[in-house]
Amino acid sequence: MYLALSIFLATLLGFLLLMMDPILGGLIAFGIVTGCLFRGLYLLNDISKRLSKVSPKTDKVQDAYNRYIERRDSE
């Protein structure tokens, strides 16, 4: 339902932009597109930060040291 509403509103907005002066309509359309792109980048950055807190990257040196200790203790 939300998708259908979004499609309808985008169609209405597109029709209104076509009826306006080409310069003004182009500026508004450019602002909408760039705003959506920047918002998407912000959300991707936020998701990346949250995922790095949940599952931090493993340190290769620490992993190698832990494997060495396990092998040493098992022998």
C-alpha cells in the first residue's frame, strides 16, 4: 500500500514539475534527486557504523597469536 501511495505521489509531483517553468521545475527536480542520494548515503554510512559495532573486524595478528597459543597448549 505504501508503494502504491509513493508511486501516485511521485506521478503527481512529476506532473506538477512538468507544468511549471522549465528552469524552476528542473531546479526542484535536481534538489529532490540530490537530496534523496545524500539521504541514501547517510543511511548507508549509519548502517555501516552500526554493523561494525555489532560485529567488529577481527585482528589478524591477534587471531594468529591465539592459534599459536592453542597449538602450543595442545602439544
